[in-house]
Amino acid sequence: MTNEITTNRLTIDPVTRIEGHSKITIFLGDDGEVADAQFHVTQFRGFEKLCEGRPVHEMPSLMARICGICPVSHLVASAKAVDGVMATTPPPAGARLRRLMNLAQLLQSHALSFFHLSSPDLLFGFDADPAKRHIYGVLREHPTFAKDGIALRRFGQHIIELLGGKRIHPAWIVPGGVNAPLSTEVRDEVLAGVPDAAERVVRALEWYKQAMIRWEEETAVWGNFPTAFLGLVDEGGGVEHYDGTLRAIGPDGAVIHDEIAPHEFEQRIGEAVEPWSYLKSAYLTKLGYPDGIYRVGPLARLNIADHLGTPRADEELAELRKRVGRYPSSSFHFHYTRLIETLYAVERIEQLLRDPEILSARVRSKAGINSNEGIGIAEAPRGTLMHHYVVDDDGIMQRANLVIATGQNNMAMNRGVFQVAKQYVKADRLTEGMLNRVEAVIRCYDPCLSCSTHAVGQMPFHVRLVGPGGQVLDELRR
């Protein structure tokens, strides 16, 4: 893809160290200052349309192919939607095992985001030489840090492989539950890895908390604005990743919606389409578009929840709130909350595995088509994920609507790009670090645009800064 160069327009194409393909356009005013900015998702996949005409029982396995980084999240949400079509509830052990795999997904994906994609900026600085500002540079200069990230991701993927037979696109979660019970051997193998994983997360958290003072400026201006937050909570108001109801709060914590059942979500959440992106923009219908902007993901989940529910993670949550406030608004804090949630995932995996009922042989309920509609909601690593299916009386898919976490963060990402560009991009000159900061605000959200493919090596990068008269003021290539 070539850069679009016109008067008063700066294009960053592609955005690097994210999962998928996108670009950023920065618009300059006649005074040379940043007037606007847009985050464009430039790929189109059309999964919703591809589903039409397929038997609904195929949907979980098909939906796991959407993404190579978070296939389990789509697998879980899809299976829950088909449960709705079948009007069936998984046995308790089946639900616990689904939850277990989803937490393993959270663990490995958060490790990828923090250690592999974001830590080079945090360790070396946003103005550091890009020749070393990557995971291989981290491995050379901070080997323990890099190995911790690799080990954490490997642990999460290994749990998925032990349960589902493979690390990517597993099909073990099925309508009605899962297709095989958990063995004692697998349980014990996973439990044996918990102490090491917990130690590695805690080590990263301690480093991050000590280093936070370095990023006071970035925290102040990187996606730091008032929005609503949305996510799942349990009956006691605790964080929930598999079940529960939706809660939406305002920037000051005031409840906008609470106890939203899955079947109500389409009345509460709308989706807008802009001509400059294939990514839809979700909004709270009560507030309208674009005022209904909200965020999902680890920052949102920790803001809306009263507690996490595991000992060390709750201690870290209390410390976070003491450090940055009860309802932090800066998108830079996605990094901090992502680490806390990783610790929670490790602890919660251990809790689930120590429940004797996890070994029950009853892991699946079976039924036919009992409803023409089903909705499944779960928390993906990047935020709340919603699958809504409509089928005919024979169970053939008529319509699918997927509300993806990245789409729900779309308006916030655009606003964050504008905020950071306005702070750092100067009309008379360009620096690589300046543009890296614009990209890095997107990396805070860990957007997942199409995680099935990745580029190997260095991504191409070509930027021109064009003045009001069309003259090239500065240019960078890599």
C-alpha cells in the first residue's frame, strides 16, 4: 500500500507492532498545527457475511478461525450464542473448563501485548533507535524480562493446547459445553506451572510500578479524556470474563447501565460506520453517536468492577487505585491494568483447577434447535466480545452480528491519536520518535484487526509532512 500524499495531510502507513493492518492520517491546518487525526483499518474480511447459510453447529469452530491470537475468545462467545439457539446450559464442569481456556487465552495474549509489542518502547524509550526498539533488542539487553514474556505466553498457549489439542484455532469448546472432560494428569501439569507464571508476572509488575514515573508526560496526554467504560461483572460486582451481566459507567463511576442481560445488548449498544475505515464504531445508544464513546478491555474491566476476586490481584488493584485514582482515564494505564489482569488470570486458573468438580465427566449438554436466536458475550483480552446469531427453523444461519472489542474502542483510539499527534507532531520537522508516539497510543489498546498473519522482519515505513502549499517539509523512511 502506498502513502496518500495531499496538501495538509501526513500519513503513517502502516501502523507497526499491532495485530493487523492499518494506517493513521494526520491533518494539518493552514497554521501548520494538527487539526485532526484518523485511525484507519484498511483490511476487510467479511466474516459475518461468510456465516450466512452455514449450519449453526459449525459456528464455534468457524469463528475460532477469525483470529490467530485470540481464537478462544471467539470460540467461547460463539459457543454461548449457539447455547442460546439450543436453549441449553452447559453442565457446571463444562462451564468451568470453558472459563479455564478463556483465562489461558487472556494470559497468553496479554503477555504478547505487553512484553513483545509494547515493552520495547517502555524499556528503551519512545525516541530510542528503532534498530533496537523491538523484542530482539529486549532479548539482548534485558534477557530476563524478555524470557519472562516468552514463558508467560508459552504457559497460556500450553494450557490451550493441553485442553484443545492445539494452540491455535482449537475446537474443544462446543455447543453445550466442551467435548472432553479434564484428566487428572492435565490438571496437575497445569498446576505445576502456576508458581513460576505468578513469579514472572509479579516481577514485571514490580518493575512497571518502579518505572511509572518515567511516563508521567505520556500518561497525561495519551488517550487521556473522559469516556464511559463497559464490561462484564458477576452478581457481586466482581470482574467477570465468561458469564455475568454488562455494566456501563461514566468517567466518574456513575452507573449508566447495570445488569444488562446478553439479549438486551443490541438495545444498549449501537454501531456507526465511517467512510474512512472498515472498522465499525460502537457507542452507547443512551448517549447517542458520537457522545456515547466508551472503552472496553483491561482498563475498563478494572474500572467497572468492585474487585477481582483473587488475593494478590486484589492487592495490586488496591495499589493501582491508590496510585492513579479509582477511575483512571488515561489509555496509557492499559499497560498497568493488563499486567494486573495477567496476575489475576494465573491465580484464577489455580482456583478453578483446585475445585474437585473440574474433573467431572459431565461436561456437555445436548439439544436441538429450540430458538431462532442466540447471543453469546464473553470478555476477550482486548475487551467485551458479542456474537449474535439468527437462524431458521432448521438451524441454518440467516444473520450474524459480531461486536468486536477493537470496534468498541475505535472512537477512543481515534480521539487518542488526535490528542497525541496534537501534542507531539510539529509542522516544521519530523522525527521517528514523534511518529512512534502516535503509533504507540494505538498499541496501548492492543487492537486486533486480523491476527491470523504477521509480517516477519521490519515493517516498511514512509512518511511525508506536507505543508499548506503542498511543499514537502520533511520526510522519513525505514
